Amino acid sequence: MLTEKDVRYVANLANLTLSADEMTRMAHDLAGILGQMDVLSKVDTSGIAPMSQVLFEDADETASLRADVEREPLGSDLAVANATITSGGYYKVPRVIEK
């Protein structure tokens, strides 16, 4: 069973401040997610080979990734050409987390 402390911990990880109503709803939603994870953990996958890619050798050509071919890098100037604010060849973004 999820406690309010558990929900606040997860909310803090996501940098969220929840109202009392949101806490109740989030506790219910998280309990549902964890319940589904319990169901999935009981599925017998012993005869299933692990996969690291969604695509596989027998997939048709339209389902494959492009060839991994070495190319010239973009370079800093071109990479940041459309950025609103740059400094020293890097993107600058406004601060969004105040911790």
C-alpha cells in the first residue's frame, strides 16, 4: 500500500508540488501502475528470448534502421545556428528548476 510519504517522494523526484486532491489522485494512479507491474512480473517469460531491439533480423526492409555510416560532424556553428541564445558554441537555456 502506498503511503503519502511514498507519493511525496516520487513527486519530489519529478520536482512536483501536489495539492491534497492531487495527492489522493496520484496515490490512486501510482497504486494502479504498481498493480499492473505486479501482474506483469508474474508472466512466465522463461521460453522467450531477450531482445535489445524492437527490430529483428527477419524484419522487412521498411522496418530497419538506416545504416550506421560515419559522416562529417556538423560543427558547433551549424549545430547552434537556429538556437535563440548561445555562448561559446553551446546552447543556453533559461533556468527552469530552482533547487
